[in-house]
Amino acid sequence: MKAIKIEQITIPYKKEWLQQWKERNPNIVPSFMLDWDGPGISNGYGFGEWMAEKYFRNQGYYVFTNDFNLLSKTSKFSRYNKMIDTLIPPGKLKEFKEIVQQLTKEGYSIENPDLLVFNLNTCFFAEVKKESDKVREPQLRFFYLAKQYFEIDSKLVYLCDKSIDVLSEELTFEFDLSDSVI
């Protein structure tokens, strides 16, 4: 078993915003997503990521939202992956991918997080959850490996319709991972 400490940021939202999102209200859903023909908006897909992105942009950060894939050998997001590679120590992305392949062969699943948040001084990965959704072990494994190989922290963003204030707390999560990993 491994453990990781992660900052959880709770961001308030109004339940009616989610309903408006599901109804594809152009006052809530960004135009580039309204043009999207894929499944999901009607069940709330993308709402949490968009709310978190808006929050971090208002804090002075840039955000890549689901526009990277650091786990696969080839990716349609190679442009963004190359930008991320400039933020991490040289050679570490290759090492990261090698350990991910090893762990996958051992039966572990690992998932990319929703966001990469950065500015000139710092960067971190973030996974967004709302309502009863919980962070899963494959996501925790990514966070752990990102810290070990990239020296990049991760955060959990929880959207809450019962809160009016942005809250921050440190949480500790345990998860299963091979002892052959740092």
C-alpha cells in the first residue's frame, strides 16, 4: 500500500447552473462545447471541469482541460504533451511512461487527470469531482507517479452545491501499488 497527501479544494456552485448546463444553455455552456456533437452534456459531462477551469483562470492560471494524455505511446494531444514536457525535469516523461507500462503489465490501471493547471511559477494536476463522485485508485496512482517522476503535485477539486465558500483541506489517500515503484 502507498499513501499520498492531496489538497482538496471545494468550490461552490449553484445546482441550477448544472441544470442549465444539461439543457445546453448558451449562457452557461461555452460556445465551443455547444458545437460539440458527442454524448455527455445532457448528463452533465464537462460541467465540473469547466467550473474548475474558470475558477483557476480567475486565480491567474492557464489550464489544459482533457487536452493531454501522458500515458499512451501516441496521442492526439502531442502538442499539449510537448508543452507539458517542458515543465518537468528532462528525461522524466520517458521514465514515467516506462513505469506506467510496467505497472499496466502487472495489472494496475492508471488514469490521466482532468486538468493541468499552471502559471510562470508553478503547475499541478487536478481531478474534478462533484456530488457523490469519489477519486479512484487509478487516478491516485497517476498523482503518486506525477509527484515521484515529475515533482508535480496534484489537487482534488470538489464541486459542492451545499457550500458558499471555497474551502481547502489536506486529505490522505491510501491505494494499492507495487513495491517496485518508489
